[in-house]
Amino acid sequence: MTSRVVALPSAGADLRAPDFGYAGPVLRVLETSVRRLGLSGRAVLVAVSGGVDSTALLYGLASLERRLGLRLAVGHVNHGLRGADADADEALVRAHAAALGLAMEATAVRPATLREGGSSRSRPTLQEACRRLRYDALEAQACKLGCAAIATAHTADDQAETVLLRVLRGAGGDGLTGIAEQTPDGRVVRPLLDVSRAEILDFAGRRGLRWREDASNDSDEYARNRLRRRWLPGLAREFNPALLRTIARLAEAQRKDSEWMESLVDEAVKQRFEVAEDGLRIDATGFEHLPDALATRLARRALRLSGGARDVSKIHLVRVVRFLREAAPGRALELPGRLMLRRDARGFRLAMHESSRCRAPSGARASFEGNAKSGIPGAGLRRGRA
């Protein structure tokens, strides 16, 4: 990783004034997002890696702090994967926090610990391990500093890259929803999703900010980098200069459709799923008459509740739906994650291979009311006996 140095303002400068330095489109969009997300007057932990996106987010929010009544703090997670470079990232973030007079928490994590033991299928990838530990660390930091929300620096470019990569990898309609502006509980917010990386670079350059650039971002070894460096510029140039905005609108439209569909799934789960001592019991009465889209989502929800969603592909969902529609008593279907779907005398049962039991997720409630906001996938499940 290399460091690009412009000019970091001195520690004594009043960088939290409402209108200091260059504003441009970034601050206008950021202020709109902050108001839309209901962050005004709240304490916000800004997740800062030391890269240009998160550095711009930090200084953008700092410039809006007084006008919008924000109370800011800085959070940083050191993944320990790049030795001295990772330490230099943290040092720069600390310098920014000091320059702005903001409290800061930094946490060192070891992604390798999540990948020790178990089979290769059950272990998270390095990226998955980093993400899980990063968000856990940021959550702990937010609690310690009394912050109501955690702001991350995902941009319109990140949105476009995510949606296109999912399309290229064969994702279904839900894959087109991309990155949400906030998590269901509103805890994590992404106020830069409507801002392009070009606008971020212009803002940071005009403000004279200093940030760190990861040399791996220039490597074509990673699919996201190839998409970012080779294909997105060409698509924008040859087909649609407003490509980022177009993809963002697509993701938002699909997200609204998916939210509506998930509300139907919630109601169907309430009627059809029951957590018993011997697994997840599924009432498949009339399953053959359900629209394929609803039946497939119910199959995915059942697998997710039973802990087997990670290795599930489209073909597995097709097989589960067919099994629930057609299987005769005594038949069984093996699924990823050591799951088995059986039809016995009492109906359908999804559970681990006889040695484990499906349990309701922590926090399950008796009703689906508010489930979309809680983000609890098992809320509302009926409980029964084996």
C-alpha cells in the first residue's frame, strides 16, 4: 500500500465549521442523505479505513456537523493483513481524528481465527471473515462511544460494481438490489451511495486531504478491479454516460419489489413454518399452487433458518420446491450444510442429518409485526413439539 499525500489541515484548525473550503456536489448530496436517513441530531460513528472514500466521508460529515447537529466519532478496524502498511493506515486515521477533535476507537482483529478448523465448505472466505469481524468491531466501538449509527463510505461506484458482478455471476432478482442505503434496523448507514468516486476524488483533492491507496486496487487479479478499471469506463463511454445513476435506480427499484415480496414470504412463513424439537416443520399444503417466485423464496428462507443457506445454489432451491410439491411419504432430499429434507407421516421436516436440531433464531417473536425493521429472519415462527 502506498500513501498519497496532499495537505492535512493542522490539528488546531476549526474543521467543523458549517461551510469550510470547497463544497461541490458531495456535500449537497451528503446533506440530503443525512437528513433522509434521520441522522440529524444523532451520534454517528464514521468508519474510516484511511482510503479516499472514508476520508472524504469523515470530512464531509465534519463540515455538516454543526448545521445538522451531528455528534461524530471515528472508528477504525486493523485487519492485520498487511503488517506495517496496516499500522500506517491506523496512524493516518488517528491523525485525521485528532485534526478534527473527534474521539476515536481502533480495534485489531485476526480474520484467520474464523477460518481455523472445520471443513473448507463451512469456513468463511478471507473476505467474509474480514467483513464479519469488521462489522462486529464497529458495533462494539459504536456502543462504547454511545453512537446511534455507523456510517460507512460505500459509493455509487461500489453499487454499480456490486450489481454488475452479481449479474455476471448469475444472481437472481434479489441480487439486483445491490447495497442498501441502511440496514433494516437503521444501525449501519451508507450516505455516499449517490456519490461517484470521481466526485469523491475531486472533493478530496480540492480540500487538500491526505489518504492511503491500497496497491492491490490496481491489480487485475480481482474481478472487481477488472470491472472497475476496464469495463465500467467503457460501458459509460460507449453506451450511457450516466451509467452509475442508471444502475443505482435499477437497484432501488428492485429493492422495493423485493421488500414487497419478502412481506408476502413473512406471512407465508407465519402460516407454514413451525420450529419443533426434531427440526423445522413445513406445511406444504397447496404448495403446487403457489407462484414459483413465492415458493422459491420460502425454500430459501427455510434453508436460511436451518443454517444451510451459504452453499445453496439455484438448483438446490429448484429441488426443494419440487420436493415440497411432489415427494411421497418416506422420501428424503440431501442438501448443503448437512441438511436433510424429509417427508414423513406428519409432513415435511428440514433438519441436520439426525444428529443436530433446528432451533429458532435468538430473539424470535410470536408475530411478524415489525420483522422488516428488526431484521430477525426467524421472527414469528410457531413453536411446536416433535
